[in-house]
Amino acid sequence: MKNKKLIFLTSVLALSIFATAGLTFADSLDNEQSNLNQPVRYGWNNGGYACTLTENDLTTIKGKISNINTTNPPFSIDITTDDNKIVNVHLGRIVFMDNFKELNLAKDMEIEIKGFYRTFNINNQETTVFKPISIKAKNKEIKLRDENNRPVWAGRKGAGRGFKKVGK
């Protein structure tokens, strides 16, 4: 009986070691995939696309809202500019904050957004989106990123990452 218990415990230990090694190996593959700019979460790489921001990246777009998506991630609005260009603006979790809700954004509303463009490889297709720093509508303005370019909903007050003094 004692030998059966020893064999059983040895088998369980061996299986645990193999399972841990397998999970560790699989996790390292996921990290390699992330480093290769592959889609991770809603198609975006969790690494520093915003950390590479420079003054030359900042731009302001003005136009009318042609579409609002605040129900399915990634949350976004489409802006039609005066030259009929459609710009997809990704909002992030700002849609849950009260100051965003107070803007009462609506289709055909005039809007001004300061931010930057980023291009991502999603399912082997390049997609360019506009990431806002601030949104101005109906004489109200809200900030979506702090002076360190960290999203206001992200918490932790950043660690000095990103471009300094953005969106002043």
C-alpha cells in the first residue's frame, strides 16, 4: 500500500512539473507574439504606442460626428472633416466617466479633437486610428490623457512614461 501511495505522489509531482513547464513555454510564446506587434487586446498591442509620441505627432481635427460607438469595445466615434475625410477616433474607457457623459455627444455635432494617429497591424491589415488627448464640444473640453500622456482612466498616475507636457 505504501508503494502505491509513493507511485501516485510521484506521478502527481511529475505531471505538475510538466504542466508548469508547458504553461511557462506557452507564456513565453505569447510574449514573443506581443513583441512582434501582433494584436493582443481588441487588436492593440499593450506596449508603448503612446510612449513614442513627439510634438510632431500632435494634430487637431475638426468636423462633425458621423457615428458613435459607446456600447462595444473598442469604443470610438467617427468624425467627418470639412474635406469629407472620415477619421476613426478611439476613445478608450473614458466613455464610462461622468465628464465624458456630460458632453452629450450626438450625431452631426461639431467637435474638435486634439490627439495623434497610430497605425496597427490587425489580422495582417494595417489600420490607422486617431487617439485623442482632449475633446472639445459645445464649449466644453475634457482631457483624456494627462501631462505624461497617460489615459486619465488608467490610474497609477504613470511612472513618467510617455511624452511630457502633452495636451496643455
